[in-house]
Amino acid sequence: MPFDTPTSSRNDRRVLPIAADGLVVERAGRRIIDNIDLEIGGHGVTVIMGPNGAGKSVLLRLLTGLLRPDAGRVTWAGRRPDRGRAPALGMVFQKPVLLRRSALANVRYALRTGGRAERARRAEQALVRAGLQHLARTPARMLSGGEQQRLALARALAPDPEVLLLDEPCANLDPAATAAIEALIRDAKSRGTRIVLVTHDIAQARRLADDVTFLHDGRVVEAAPAADFFDQPASSAGRAYLEGRLLID
Amino acid sequence: MQDFGAAFGDAFRLLLGFDPALMEIIGLSLRVSLTAVAISGLIGLPLGAILGVSRFRGRATVLVLLNTLMGLPPVVVGLLVYLMLSNAGPLGPLALLYTPAAMIIAQTILVTPIVAALARQTIEDMHAEYDEQLRILGVGRWGMVATLLWDARYSLLTAMLAGFGRAVAEVGAVLIVGGNINHVTRVMTTAIALETSKGNLALALGLGVVLLLLAVVINAAVMGLRSTAARSAHA
């Protein structure tokens, strides 16, 4: 199992800061994550960028505890990831995985604490925030692609997580659906949720990022405030990526 | 040898007249097979789900074994249950041989591997899709099994129906452990075998028609379930 046993203490549910220390992941003799150190704390939106195969999605999986590194370690608030703190960490995948239930039941499923009435109220509220209240009774898999991703986001946000990680959430969406997702991300940020977003889309990164972590070949080649990164990328790889040159090596 | 057409006519008269002897046999058949399928579901669904989400040494061997058990010859199951329940057998003191209970035991043994193997495949496919999402939500092993069983309910019902079709149509096991005793352990398939050998084709045909109708009902139910599942995007 990827998680240690759940913690019993109820007040000790914090996951921030999420720290990565010397992470290495090897597949078929190649280092797809090559000695990454990283700390996610504070506030705002961190955008992880980089070309295909840079290790963005793998890094996200490592931070969530879904994947164990071959070397190094990930800690949540100084301790190893455990299942008991899962509600404090939300994750949205590129392709939403929705249960074969109604939209409302999908959100309710993510709410494991509180009484029945309390859970129903919070599920309802999460749907309203995502603008999906009129589809509450609709089977989740009957929704459109954009609605499905909004529902996945609503479900991830329903337990009021400290941190929300998103893996290219708009990769398959049209501009209107993308705008709706971005609005939800901004709303979550304004309510104090720490955001970590993996994206390919430079324009989206410019719209949302407070700081940028640029990955190339499994390494962090640059980590800087968004303004600095977009105006004057310090690394040649970052510069090439922003200029739209193809990074092939 | 009775005339074939006359036999058909007699068969439908028995059916439409709700002939008590016929109804008794059909009733016992349904009671035995439905009970066996219910017990098989209680054992086979969780077993299949656990196999579907688990990875352990020797798993491949267990799966080969399970898939092999799907094709168990009913007469062999009948023989084994007979050996267990006969006076000289380990369960002899229970005096279950030649009772409906013995038939339920035999059919449960026949059907459980079918339900478990089909459930295992269904749950494993769904698990591949759900695994990371459920782990992110902090769902543990048992919560995962419960979630998968519920979300796969339509496919699993289909597996149960397949098991029922197998149970109600088999003759070898119930004949050996039930003994085809009139008013006690005579079910549709054993009655057909007996009545045919006695030359009483009307009753045999009547029962045959009921069995065929049951097959139609089961297949219609499976299709109905599939389209319901598709309509609500459960598939």
C-alpha cells in the first residue's frame, strides 16, 4: 500500500508544506525523475511546466503519495503521507474518473466526515460553486466533458482541502469549459486553497501562475515567481520553451 | 411412442391449466436454483472483488483454478457432494442426502466459481480505472471493494443471471444428490429425464417449454439490464 496507517489524531490533519527531498524515479534504466527537491508551502498557485516527458505528472503523483520514489522522500507537514490526511489533499486528473453514480453522489462520496445533513449541505454547496446544481441527479457519466471535469473539481474541493493538485485539467476541453475550470481554480485560491497545476498551456500558465517550476528531463531547471519566469527565464531550456522552440534532446 | 403433435398439445394444456404436479416441480426447481445462486452471490461476489483488487504471489494460479472451476462437470460435483453427504461420508450425520438442501449445496458449488470468475474480471477492469482516484480520496482496501461492488452492480447482476441459467438447467448434480424423488427432490431437469425414459412426453415437453421460457426471460433480463445500465451511463 502506498500509504502508512491512518493517523488517529483529528487535529493533526495538515499536509502543508509538502516537501520533496532528493526524489528519484527510474524506469527501464532511465531517470524520469532525477534528484528533485521542492517545497510547496505558503499561498497561491504554483504552475509546473515543461515539455512532454519532463516528469510533470510523475512528480505530481509522487507529491500525492500515489507513487513511491525509488530514492528520496516526500513529506506532508514533516511526516510521511498517510491515508488519514487524504481529505486535506485534493487531486484532479487529466481525464476525470467519476463514479457510476449521480453527480451529487460523486461529491458526497468524497465527504467522509461530519453528519449526514452536514455532508448533504456541503455536497450541495460544492455543486452550486461549480454551477452544476441543476445536474445534481444526473448520472455523472452522462455529463459533457467540461461538466465532468467541473464535477471532478467540485468533488476534490468539497472536503475543503488545504492543497489542490491538478494534472492538465483542461487538456481535452474547449475554451469555454477551460474558462469555467480556471474560474473554479481562482475561486479556490481566493478561499485559501494552495494550488499546484501541471499544464502544457503557456497562456493558461500566464493567467494563473504566481510562481513557476520548470521541469526538463526529470530535473527542476528553474523555479521562480511567475513574472520573472515569463519576462526573463533564467534557464536556456525555459527560454526555448517559452519561445515555442521545440525542446528535443 | 406418442404422437409428437399430441404431446405438444398435452404439454400446453398442462401448462395453461397450471397442473399441480407440474407447478410443484417448477416451484422446487426455482427454489433450489435461486437459493443456490443467492448463496453463490454472497460468496462469489466478495471473493471475485477481493481477487480483482489484490496482487499476491500465486494469484495467476488461483485465477487459472477459478476459471477451470467454471467448467466443472455437474456429475462430478454431484459425485463429490454425494461422497461428502452419504452415510459413510464426513457430513453423513447431517442426513442431507436426497433432500433439497443437498441439491442447493451441489448447485452452489457449481455456480460460485462462475459468479466469482465473472465478478473478478468486471471488478479488475473497474479497479484499473478507479484505483488512483479512490486512493486520493483516502479510501482503504475494504472501502474500495465495497465501492467497486456497488458501481459494478449491473454487470454483477448479469453474472448472477449467468449462474442461475447454469444452475436451473443442469441435471447431473441434482440427480445424484437429490435422487429425483417425487414430491421431494424432483426438479424440472430430472423430471424431464425420467418422463422421457418412461415415454411420458407431454410432461417432459411441458417442462422443456418452461425451461426454454426461463432461458428467454433470463436473456431478456440481461439485455434489459444492459440497456438500463447504458442509459444511466453505468456501463
